[in-house]
Amino acid sequence: MVEKSTRFKLLLVLMCVITATACSNLHGEQDANESNNTPLGRTEATSQGVEFFEGSLNDALSQAEKEDKNVFVFLTYDFGMWGQSCIVMREVVFSDPEVGEYFNKRFVNIEVDIENAFHFWNDVSVHDEFNLVVLPTYLISDGKGNGLGHAHGRASPKQLVSIVSRLLGETDSMFDELQTRYESGERSSQFIQQYLMAATEELAFRQLDRDDEASVNTYETEREKYKQIADAYFMSKPTIDLINETDAHLIMYFSEPPLRGDELVEFVLQHYDEFLAVSSETAMAQFMLHATTNAAEAAALAGDEKFIEYVAALESYPLNQALDHERTRVSKSEHFPESIKYGLEFEYYKARGDWIGAYAVLQTRLEEERDWPKYWSYSTVAAELVQSDIPAHHETALEYGRELHISNPEDPSYAAVYVAALMVTGKQTSADRVSEQYRKRVSRLFGDSTQLNRYEDELSSLLDRINETTTLEEQKIN
């Protein structure tokens, strides 16, 4: 116990480096011309919710000692599979007045955005020390940085207060009693709803170790067990009776990650306004936008025309209402139609074998791209074009590859794409010569095999992708 407490304290001290920079931008990207004039200290409580401390974690610890409080750390990441839950926790749960009353009395609260702290991730070893397999994650310490507990996952306002009060030893779990009733055969709709809410709360306490596959499998198995119970519960009720606050929470919890096409997800979409009346606009928008984005990605990678349909649906009611809400939250989002098309349009054409469409997308990217170095962009495009079934695209890849290799003869990625382009244009002898020259050059200049191994790996990967694309094209013909 002492060792764990010491490690927890060390983590918090190390995280002071993170929060000195990361916590200045917790709620999305600020425009370049915006300035943050909030003084160091507490933020203003605009909704009587949780007051988050602005400043470093070190400052928060000092403030907690002064106020004789503990420290609550909210670890969050707004993108990908965790984004929906993290955003709902921040904007809905932590803004709840009862949650604010409970937390503000006991804690100096601070939020750490993992995206902004990402470059510190390996140094701090957060995931190694405290098994951060699931986000959002909640850490509690005293003012000296001694760990008092941690939990993870999405929760309703009442559940979050219950989870934290249990971590502090203020209350105990009642789940064993509910589990006994369930095992004895009690199956009333009201009881199962109560049981499932309690079960999701229990999952927040499960200890996960990303390096211990058994612990993760055990967690996933337990979660799947409750999901099956939830699915049976949802099926047992008239669907219209699912439109209530508790069932809306359960649907969103057990549908994560949500996907269009799922019966319950489609039901929620069809009754968007009714669910909006019992849930929050943020929760509903995040649920349906994630479901649509996930479905669009799956369709794009499969070359399914539904990709176009899902993107277009974002401009129609009720998804356009969810999209409007998202645009009021942030200036950039993975759920904006333009973001989805930018990220997946090329993959869609490529999966369909439409290299004319794919080439047009790539050329547009080269003309529009301003965020990446020129050579990196051309390398990416060349690596894709060598997979095309159109000879003119191979010649373009060869042109890009040659220029890249000349610009930096030691770069393994440039050498790999140049050699691959020589091979697909039928210049095997030249490919062998360039490859051999590269091997000799890097061996002489660098001495070790790191660069050479990277070259071999990247060339092998490119050739595998070329062969895979060729095989798929042959299968379509046959």
C-alpha cells in the first residue's frame, strides 16, 4: 500500500509538467487570435457545476493543502472511441449542480487533456503505473499527492458521486445484494434497470493492466455479460417505453461504440426529439454523430456506397441538429462532413478500385495541404499511387519518388517508395541498383542497422500492399 501511494505521488509530481501546458486548452482548440485572460486559480462556475482549477497540477496540490481538501484529476481525450464519453462527462455530468456541490466541497478539481499531454505519455508512464486502459479516468489524491483511489468510464451524475464517495470510503457498494437477487431469478423490468445501472458502476472500479491480457479479457467478458443482459432487457420492453432518462443512459453506455444500422441506434435516431427531452443535447449529439462517423468509416473501408449516404445524412434532420450543436462546441471535429470526407474519401475510392477518383483526391490534397511538409505529403501520395492499376499513376509515383530520394538520399521512406515505383514501372534492374546503393550508403554513414531495417520494413510493406491490391483486382475480374 505504501509503495502504491508513493508511485501515485510520483505520478502526480511528474504530471505537473503536463498540466502546466495541457490544462490551458482543455475545452477544444482556441483560435490563434483568442487569448486566455483567466487568472491562475479557479474558473468561474457558470452553471453551478464542478469548478475546475486552471494551472498546473502542482499548483492544484498546493491549493488543496491550503483549503484542506483532496485533489480530483479528470483524465480525458476527446477523440476516437473515448471521445463521446469524455465530452459527455465534461459538458453534462460535471456541469450538474448536485455533482458540483459534492465535488467543490471536497476537492480541488483539475482536468488533464491526454491529447495535449501525449508527448509526455511515455515519460510519465501513466498507463503503466495506473492501468489507464479506459478513458475517462478519475484519480484522487490528498494535498500531498498520496493516492486515495482511481476509477474509470462513463457515469451518470448520481453514479459519479456514488463512485467517488466509495473511493473516499463514505459509502459502500450495494451490488452484492442486487447480484444475489438477480441470481435468485428476479427479472422485473424495474429491477433489471436498477441492476444494470449498478453493474455499470461496478465496472468503473475494475483494475485493468494493459500489459496483462487476462485482466483486460476478464473486464471485457464481464462487460459483455452485462451487455447481453441489457440487450435482453431492451428487447423485453416496448421500444417506446425506452424513452426515459435511465434507459437513454443505458442505451448509450452499452452501445459504445455506437454504429448506424444497429436497431437501437436507429430507434434513437428516429425518436431524436423524444430522447432529447429526457437526455441532454450534448449526449444525443455525441451519440448520433459517433454512430454516423463510425458507420461512414466502416462503409468507406469496404468501398460501400453507404459511405456517401452517411455523409449526406449529416446535412438532413435530425443529424443536422446534432451537427449544429457540434459546431457550436468546437471549430474542428472528426464528425464534420468535410472532416469525414477528408479522412476517408480516398480510402473509399481505393476500396472500390476507382483509382481515377482516388488520384483526384490525392492531387487535391497536394494542392490544399498546408499543415505538412511538402516532401512528407509527396511521399504519402507516391506510396499510394504505386498500388494503382493505372500505368500513368505509376509514372507519377516514380517522378515523386525520384525527387524525394534526390532530396534526401538517406531517408528510408523515400528510398523505399522510389524503389517500389521503379519496380511497378518495370524497371527492376534500376530498382536493384538503387536498393543496393542505398544499403551501402546507410551502412557506411550510420554503422548500425536501424536505418537499413526501417528501409527493408517499409519496402516490404509497400510491396505487400501492391500485391494485395493486385490480388483484389484479379478477384473482381474473375
